[in-house]
Amino acid sequence: MEKKEEEEHKEVVLVQDLLYSVPEVAKLLKTNKNTVYDLIRKGYLKALKLGRLKITHAELIRFLEEFNGREVK
């Protein structure tokens, strides 16, 4: 792969990883979509309404760091 193509590929991957759909977050958290919707509804996770709900990578990291080792009810 040429250097320019490699750089373009890295940019595309980065953009794809900035936003996650609810099903993607559910898969990452090893849970189901309903649990993710509950986390959003209860205010544990902030989501963007862009057609469908999206969660930013930064928000997902914040959630994991804040609730690491704690029970989320």
C-alpha cells in the first residue's frame, strides 16, 4: 500500500471510531440494546440524535472510567 493510501485509510478508520450506534455499544459492553437504551434514558450515557442515537467514543470511555468497579442500576 502506498503511503498516501495508508494515510487515507487511517483517517477513515479514525472517523468510523468516533461514533458508535446503540447495537455497536451493546456489543462492546457485552450487553444488549435495551440495556444501552436504559443507560441513555437514565442519564448514565449521553447520546446524539443523528437519525438514530449515536454515542461518541469519548462518552463511552468516560462512562467506563466513571463506573469501573461500580454497579449501575
